[in-house]
Amino acid sequence: MFGFGWTMVEDEKKHNKKQFESKIKPVKGPTKPEVTDLIGQRLRTYYNEVAEQPVPDRFLSLLDKLDEATSKKLK
């Protein structure tokens, strides 16, 4: 997956893009409002579930270190 050198990485990106684009199917006509509403409802539900999860301790620790470094720099 990871190549040595810039050209190999660029070739990998192009290959992945082609694979992704080949799976995209164009939408024919406008989307039904019921479908749009359902998608919106599911996205809101998913977002709320993620937002309710606690912040990991490691991330809180990193934020504390950042606050300390920032306050030292401002003094």
C-alpha cells in the first residue's frame, strides 16, 4: 500500500480514485423528500450517539498539555 517515492504514492492515489469513482452511480432525477428526510434523521441520530460518547482520557490529557504550553507561552 505504501510506496517509496512520490510517484508511487501518486500512482496509488490515482488507482484508489478510479476504484472509488467506478462504484459511484449517478442519481436519476430528484430524490424523494421521504428519502431525504430519512437520511437526515439517521444522520442526526448517528451524530447524537457520537456526541454523547465521553472524551477519551488520552485526548483530555493532550488538551491539558496544550493549555499548559499555551499559558506558559503567553506569560
